[in-house]
Amino acid sequence: MEEYFYNLLYKHENEHWWYWVRRKLVHKLIRLYRPSLNQLTILDIGCGTGKLSKELGQYGKVVSIDKSEQAIKFCRQNRLDAEQSSVENYKANKQFDIIVALDILEHCQDDKKTIEKINELLKDNGIAIIFVPALKMFWGRQDVVSHHFRRYSYNNFYHMFQNSGFTVLAQSYFNFFLAGPIFIARKIANLLNIKFDSELKYNNPFINSVCKFIFNIEIYLIPKIKLPLGVSLLGVYKKTKI
């Protein structure tokens, strides 16, 4: 991730439609799959500027890590005690009830190794909530500036976790209703070779309100309904007790 991105994230993530609904989805999944919310231990991998980590504090003790020095600076401005570390190099003195990794695996050159590390950091029957960008058809400039190695398909992602010691509790594409406009916008940008720093810059209040309203509909559908495609993919995976 380019360092300037964290400045944009810090400025926009409170109300930006994508981050706003994404946080709501995480809360829904925690309440569905860990209904006993008493003093959970949670690891937030790639915590960014810390907005989600602060919200997760309502469920128990949160440990926040990010490999970016710039992200950690913004976390501290948000009064969040975060540690600079990649997940691969993170040395924990305990295991966790929940691990949250939102749009992290696509940045890892060896994503299988990262999934194995997540398994190692979870307690038996602990859950991992994972979001990733989906489907190569949506590849665009944002993937390039974000230093993505890949986007994921449903079946590929399912088998990666199943083969790494997890039971798949839920999995679905999401950001389905906005997928058409996003696909067209990215294809035009690719065709015309339009370069920009981040899609976060191109979001006025009216567009933000419309996108937030449309995207929020998916909160009521997931995970009951598996959406057939989407710009992103989410899953909830339980560590299989050995």
C-alpha cells in the first residue's frame, strides 16, 4: 500500500460508503458467529488507521497490528495502541477468539502461508473473518496502487481455507449491487490508461449517500443469501479442533 493512502483513509473512512458498510458487516458477522460477546480476545490484522479496532473494543480486548509505520502513527492519533508488524512476523504470547483481516491477503505474496499463520494464532474453535477483493474481471488501477498480487474467486478461496485446517461457516461475494457501475468505470479507466492515486478521492457527498444506501441493502442479505458475484468476497472460518 502506498503511504499516502493512509492520509486519505484517515480523512474519509468514518463516512465513506465502502468503509462504513464494511464495518457494519464485520459487527453483524461477529454477533452471528460469536454470540457470546463476553471479553473476547480479538486480533485486527492490517488495522489501518484504527477506526474498526476502536469499535471492536466493545467486545473485549483488541490487539491491532499493521506493517505500515504511517498507519501506526494515525492509530496513535486515534488514541489506539497499535503495533507495527506484518502478520507473518507477529509474535503473540496468546491465541485469539477472533481474527479480523480485511483486505489483507491480496497484499501477501504467499497467502497460503498467511492463512496458516492465522490458524496458528486462533484458539481452537476460534473464528477468522476475512474480506478480499474478488474476481479478476474487476482488476483496475486501485489494485495497482494498492499493490495487490491477486483477486479471488469463490471456489479458490473456499478450498484455501478448507485445506488449511478451517471449517467454512459462511462465505459470499458482496458489493453486488454496485458491481456493474464499478466494472464499467474500471474498464474505461483501464482502456484510457487513466492514472489516479486512489478511488477515495472521487466521491462527492451525493454519490457517497447513494452508494451507502445501495450497499447497505447487502447487510440484510448476507450471509443468509449467497450473492452470485461482487467486487469483494467475505468469509467466516472456524479453526478446526485437532
